[in-house]
Amino acid sequence: MTGLVRAEWTKLLTTRVWIGLVLGACVMVGGFAALFTGLAGAEPDGGQPGLPAVGTPQYEEVVFSVAANASVLLLILGIIGTTQEYRHRTATPTFLTTPRRGRVVAAKLVAYALAAVPIALLVLAVDVVVVLLFAGARGAAPSLDADNLQTLGAAGLVLVVFAVIGVGVGALLRNQVGAIVGALVYLYVVEPIVSSIGVLQPAYKWLPGGAVQAVTSDFQAPDLLEPWQGALLLLGYGLLTAFLGTVLAVRRDVV
Amino acid sequence: MRVEVSGLTKSFGTVRAVSDLGFTVEPGSVTGFLGPNGAGKTTTLRMVLGLITPDAGSATFDGVPYAALPDPVGTVGAVLETAFHPARSGRDHLRVYCRAAGLPVSRADEVLTAVGLATAGRRRAGGYSLGMRQRLALATALLGDPPVLVLDEPANGLDPEGILWLRGFLRHLAHEEGRTVLVSSHLLSEMEQTADRVVIVGAGRLVRQGSITELRSGAQGAGTVLARTPDADRLAAVLGDAGMSADRGTDGLVTVTGATPAEVGARAFHAGVELHELRAETTGLEDLYFRLTAGQEQFAATSPTPEGAAR
């Protein structure tokens, strides 16, 4: 199994996909952190509430949990990790080397979960550096106290778990473009609609988006799960898709 | 190590791709897996290698199916389609499978050298020519130094020099190193020069299997012999007395079936019949294969050569 996990890391590191996605995640998170810091304390505009001012705990929660927004890029990394085997037809040598295909999926889950840890740490570091420098320049650099570290930890956890979910979604759908488009449509079309319809509200907390909110929100919202429950639920989604993918899709004929 | 295929059957939707196919592949020889395009060769090889689940039948390596082999990479090497990530170098491609199979990564450089790709190993596989891709696929198959090699149309895309190299390479692996080599092709001429034995399939069914010489001269080692003589009547009578069936053609030509040239020559010599020409009709295999391909594959031919299919 160690060999299979290392093989997955070799696959990951010998193409440049990961570089683009990691850079994208850093730029995105750094950019949002800078944007929110720059706009912090701005006057409310047209009925929209403004961003909390620099120096308040609310501001600090917003800018430190912004790192979790890079989860979509980790999701794509995981999706590509599985679907590239089909896209470039390397599923053939991969399954010839490891005929028990469930082991390949398991190795990918472990490999991408572990690979996502340093990526998440890097993204968090970018977030922290941008916030400390920019908010410091605006007069109140946040301290990395227990509350803020918890926020950062939750965001990092979301990043790692989304890489695992990506591997699972890729195993289930096999088609790279379809899996990525499907995941984006789900995250940015389906979930916002579900969460905005009153009748469906009770279901939302059980969806991945609701679970992410449960993990990253400090405040105790009544219609969300506890943070640890949300983290488990997210991990469950990753493992469930991977399991279904192994049983329903990965075992199919490789022609 | 011996490969045994028996009763393999696979349908895709309503199309029967492979039908009750059985044959064996012996060590120490190159076995050609010959059939027109669409005859089910690739499907069969993929079933043998556990990539496609057969509807019925089995394929085993010394009795063990591929999926149950304790060390698949060290047992069977396979060259199927040339499947690489285009952005990954050939060397990195090989290192991935070294790691997955628990082999030292130095094995990647060894097999690159063995197939003549040492200098191109660090270049992106996407930039490789078709011939280089085939060599990389072969290198992948050789990683575990396996006693069995299965190759699907490995000559595709190779230039004449590459084909010559491949032919020598495969024969060396089988004859000198005693490996079991199964290689598919739709080209009879290629197989005649590479293989010791052939398994011929048409429309997913076994048509013939046997050694090249055996098939060339007919199933029993005795095929059609052509003799030319100024005294055709006498030769036909002499051969008829010996129990051979001799037909007189024009221009002193006698066509003998159920005999070898040596037997015909001996009879003629004893009877004092002058011979101007004596040769085996070697087109038996070409004829057979041509009839097979002329029927155009799986759509036309449910059973292209009944006498062969029954064997």
C-alpha cells in the first residue's frame, strides 16, 4: 500500500497540474484576504451590510476562514487525480499493475489527503501573511490567538477533506470534464438554490455546503451541525463517493 | 509459464465480440494471435489480463487468473494501447509503475536502455513518435522481468527497421530466454516471420491454431503439392496407385493432395518419371487467411470457415 501511495504522489508531482492549482489557490485566498481587509469597515451600501472593521473578532473570522474558499481547487485536484487515469487511458497500466482496483482508489484517497496537508498549510500561510501585513498596515494586526487558530484549522481541514471528496467524485464519474463541471454546477448552482428555499432549509445542513459552514462558522447557528459533525459529514461524503465509485464505476471494463 | 484460455465469451450490447474462444500459449515460443480487424483480438487480450470481465470462460497463467496473481508485474508484461500522460516523461511514467509494483526505480532506466529509449527518457511522452510510444509501452511491460509477455499489435507505427528490431527482440525473449510470448497482429506476413505458432480468430471464434509450418502445409502436415512433368498421365497413375489424389492440369501440371513434396518426388523417382518442377503449394495459410478477411469481419462472417471452426 505504501508503494501505491508513493506511486500516486509520483503521478501527481510529475505533471504540472498541481502547480497551477496550488498557485491558483494561493492567489485566490491572498486576493480575497486583501480585498476583505481593504474593504473592512466600509460603510453599508444599498442595504447590504458592510464588512466588519479591522480589529474586530468578526473581521478576523472572515479573513481567516476565507482560506476555505480554495477548497474548490483542491476538489478539482482530487477529481483530476482519479479521472486522468481514464482521460489519458493510463487506467490500463495502472490496473494491470494493481488488478485489485479498490486498492488503487484507496491509495489515491490516502495519497491526496496527505498531499493536501502541505498545500493547505501553504494556503493558510498565504492567508495569514497577507492579513497580518495588510491589517497591520491598517492599524490592527490580528493576534493568532486560540479563536483565530481554530478558524484557520477549520479552513485547513475543509481544504484537505475536499481533496478526498474530489478523488471520490472522480472515481464515480470517471469523465474529467463531466466531473469538474458537475461539481461546479452542484456547488455554485444547486446548493445556493437549495439553501435559499425555505422548505428545503432543514436539508441544507446535511449537504456538503452546509457541512462546510458548520466547520468554518464560529458562531453557533441553530440550523447547522456542530463543527466536528460537519467535518465528519464531509469526510463521509468523500468516502461514500469513493466507495460507490469503486463498486459502480471503477470495476467496469477498461476497453 | 503457460497461458490457457478456455471458453471465453463476451458481448457488448447485442454484438458478440468473442465467442467460446479457447487456445493455449506455450513457453519458449512466440505465438501469433492473428485475425482481421474486429475479430475480437483486443477484447480477448483484455479479458486475459483482467481488464474486461468475460461473460463466460476463463484465462489462466499456470492455472491462476490474472487478478489473483500474487505478483502480476513480475508474472505478465502487457503491451496494449500506448497509454501515457502526455505531460509526463517516459522515465517518470516507468517510475510510477516501479513504485506501484514495489520495484526499485532504477529499473526504469534499465528497461529504457533495453528498448533503445535511453536518450529520450527524460522528454515528455506526448512528444514521442508512434514508434517511440510502442517502445515505451514495451519498456513498461518489461519492468517486472516477467516470464509471460502479451502484446497487442506492437508493430503498429514502427518503421521497417523498428519492426525488424521488434521481431528479433521477441524471438530472443522466447527462444533464448524461454519466455511465453503472445503477440497479436492482423498481418499474416508479419506473423509468418515472427511467430512459431499462430492462433487464428475470425468473428470472435477460433479458426485454427497450430505451428506455422503445420498450417502452411495443411492440418496433417501434408498439403497440396504441385509437380510438372512431360509425362503427366503416368505420374498421375503412379501417384494414384500409391493412394494419393492426383489431378491433371494443363501444361503437364499435376496437383497432388494429401502428400508432401518428398513423397511425390520419391514415387516419381522410383517410377522413372521425369520431373521439371516439384514444390509444395504454400498458399494454404494465405488462402485460409484471405477467405477469413474477405468475409469482412464480424458482420458478415458468423462462421467464416466451418471446417476450421470445428477444429
